[in-house]
Amino acid sequence: MFDNPLSLLIPERIEIINKIESKKCAFDLLTELLAKDQNEVGKNEIFDALITREKLGKTCSGHGIAIPRAHIEISKPLAALLIIKKGLEIETVDKKPIKLFLALIVPENQSKKYSNIIKKLNFILADDDHHKVLIESDKPEDIAIYFESLLNEAMKDDVVEEKKVEDKVVENEAVANITTENKTTGDDK
């Protein structure tokens, strides 16, 4: 699904800070990060898309995680990670401060393709061990590599599922060919 997981979250799009004043400040910083090292979409479009999506429903899922995301006309998905060591106190379902903001922008015409991976990433990031590794790390390069391993873990089941679907399609085509051959030769009994 993500052609090259490592290019999804590069060290230049990871920021580690002690605290931040507000959710808007977090979104501003995430926008700045998402705009780095790409020229397909500008900061204003990224910010507006993230805010528009946030208005549809909060992206804070609990466990100190928020995954703001948007669908934009881009060729490949991009991610930015904001780690707030002391957390940001905002309204969440479990009342825990947000320590991980993972912002994603994905190609507009492929939103369904990425929704399952986003759900799995949320589940994986909520794991206390993974969460702790990310929060305690101080090196964006290490975080990017660790994130790649988490993303590969999230994608693993989808790759297996895609293979099952491909195998089923091939099987159905084979059955259809046999049925057609039997009808044309009169062996259909």
C-alpha cells in the first residue's frame, strides 16, 4: 500500500518538543513538517485540509494519540510526527494528554486504500511498549526507522489479504474457464 514506508515519515518531518500551547499550535507545526521536502502541496492547503477533517470528527483516539489526516491531490502519502514529551491537555475520550500527533495526508483518489492502515497504525501506536519507545526517543532518525517497522507490521496483514484476494480471483477465473470449456464440449453433466 505504501510503496516505500521509509519515505512516508522521514526524519525531517519529526519534531520532538517538551510542550506546546494549544491544538492549533500543534496543527501549525504539523503543517510546517508536512510541507518539508515536497513541492506538491502548500502549507495553506495542508492546514485547511487537516482542520476541515478535524471539524468532521476529532482525531484524538485515546492513549495519548491523535492522528489528524486529510485527503489531498498528491501523488503519494506523507506523514509528520510531533512528539510532545509533557503532552497536550485537550479533550480526549480517556482524558489522557496527547503525546503523539501523527499527521497524514494521503492521495484524494485513494482514501479507502489507506483507511485500514490508519486504523491499524492507531492500534499499534496505542500499545504501551511502542508508545514508550517513541516518546522516550530523542533521535528523529531512530524514530523514522522504528516507525517504518511499525508500518510494515500494520501492512503485513493487508499484504496477506491482498494475496488471498488475488488467489481467489485466479481460482474463480479458472473455474469459469473450466465451466465454459465444459459447456462448449458438452461435458457439463
